[in-house]
Amino acid sequence: MTSHHNYLPVKTHYFIDAQGQKKRRVRVLLPKNYEQNMEKNYPVVYMQDGQNVLYSKEAYSGHSWKLIPLLKHAAMFPDMLIVAIDNAGEERFNEYTPWTLSEENQALLGYSGGEGQAYSEWVVTVIKPFIDEHYRTKSDRRNTLCAGSSLGGLIVAYMGSAYPEVFGALGIFSLASWISEEEFLDFVANHPLKEDTKVYIQVGTAEGNEVDQALLAKNSDQAYIDSSLWYYQTLIRQGQPMDSLWLRILADEQHFEKYWADHFGEFLAFGFSTET
């Protein structure tokens, strides 16, 4: 029999999605003494692809981000709330891409993309206010983090630039901005972050796969590396101090939850570090 304090409580909420159509599950992982520490307010990390975040049995690849064991044993982080926002399943691609794809890529993929702006606005104007109202949060940007991988990384990078006053740290894992690179870099260049916004960027050297390769004129492993490098360079060029950025290009790492899980603690440590 497991004792009560061995697990972190998870609360489940449902919201009408950004398109006003379907119900979307959003789960909140609470720190273990949340109910006892009634005077305490907590920072919040907003996670995309919520199905993959908490439990391996639900995860797309059969491997979750392992946040529960990470947070249970991590004395180096402050206690925090994790808000895991489920992706839209079939519509995930459209929802995580802020710009409509080229006709050529639409034909190849069967998706048009372009719902990402509405989704980002929904996170910022519907989900975050709900969380801040119903939970004891520290709602300021310094204590509001956002993370995602692949197209989830693209939408997090977009949200960070679109709402610099909302998010204080971004975790961008295996960024798939190559899907609309030009629009993405242009947007980032023209929407500066705050100087103290922390951006953690992780990419492996073996990220690509056959599906990606079909859409690319260049090697798909290289495409992921380039996307992360160009994003990093664009942030620097646009005035982001080096100390606010951490780019990691990791030999042989692949496009897979296991690697994102491996580096999530680094992102949190960096995101919560205050020395500039």
C-alpha cells in the first residue's frame, strides 16, 4: 500500500477549444503539499502535448516526459504547478502551426496549418486566467513558464514572442520551425522578448524521420539543427542577452520523449535561475 505523500495529485478540467467546438482536457499536477500549504503560491509551467507529459501509458510513443518522478525527487526546483494541455489529436498539426503552409506542403501533408495564433490566444486568455483564478499561483511572468517539443516547441516559441509580457521562460525541445521557417524567423525578429526571458533550446543530431524528409529538400536531421540555430541567432540579433539563452545540440539524440524528459530538469533549473 502506498502512503499518501508518495504521489502528486492531478486535477482534470475540460474547456471548449480555441475553435469553439470540442472539449479539451487540461490537467493540473499539484505539488505534494499543495493542500497543506494554504498560504503558499506557486509558479506554473504550461506544457503542450499534455497526453505525453504525465503517464507513459498514455503517451504517443509509450514514454512520457517523466515529470512526476522528476518533481518528486527534485530538491533544486521550487514547488510548482504543471499544466498539461492535451493536443488536438488529428488537429494537432493545424493547432500548433501559426501560419498556413505552402500549397505544396499542404498537398503532401493533408493539413493546411494556421490555427496556432488562435490556440495561443486561447492559452493566454482562457486557460491561464482560469488556472490563476482556481489555483494559488504566482501569476507574474517570472513565474510563468511554457514548454513543448517539435511542433509543440514551435507553438511555444511563437507564444513566447507573441506574449512576451506573459511568459518568463520558454523550453523549446526539438523545434520543428522548418515547417514555416521564413514566417517564424520573421515573427521572432519583429516581436522581441523581454531581456530576462530565459530560452532553453534543445535539439539532437538525429531528429529527422521519413515523414519529415518527404517535406524537405535537405537532410531532415540537418533541418532540425538549422531550425534551432536560426532561432537562437535570431534571438541574439534581436537583442536577447547571451545569458538568457541556452542552446544544446546533442550528439545522436532523437525526436523522442525520452530525450525531452532527460533535459527537462535542465530547462527548469535554467528557467527558474534568477542570476543574470
